[in-house]
Amino acid sequence: MDILSTPLQGLSRAEASFNRAADNVSKAFMVDPQSPQDQMSLSDAMVGLLNSKNDYEANLKSLKTSDEMTQKLLDILA
């Protein structure tokens, strides 16, 4: 179904973004803690994690809504 492809692609992109941000967070602990640039990088990575989480949840909600609409349509047609 074409309706499902958009949220599924969004889930995939959100997962990839989350993995990149998580990788950045893990790398942040391997650098000099006294460097303000590294601390800012950690902050950016945490914001990236939260954005990815929100993107994932939004796409999941779209997928769930699509499924509910399909079920209602099948109920009407049946």
C-alpha cells in the first residue's frame, strides 16, 4: 500500500538519525571533558536523540492511524 510507504520510510530515517546521534553521544565520552566544544557536541547529540525519538513516534502514529483507517474502510465495505 502506498499510504504505508511514507510512515515506514520516516521510521527508517528516524532510526538512522537516532543511531547517528547515539554514536555521537558515545564518542563524546572519549574526548577531553574540559573542552567546551566537546560539551556542546554532546548537547547537540542529545538534541538529535530527542528529535529522532519524536520523529519516530510521529511516524509510528501515522502508521497506526493508517491502519485504523484501513480497518474502518474494510468494516464499512464488509
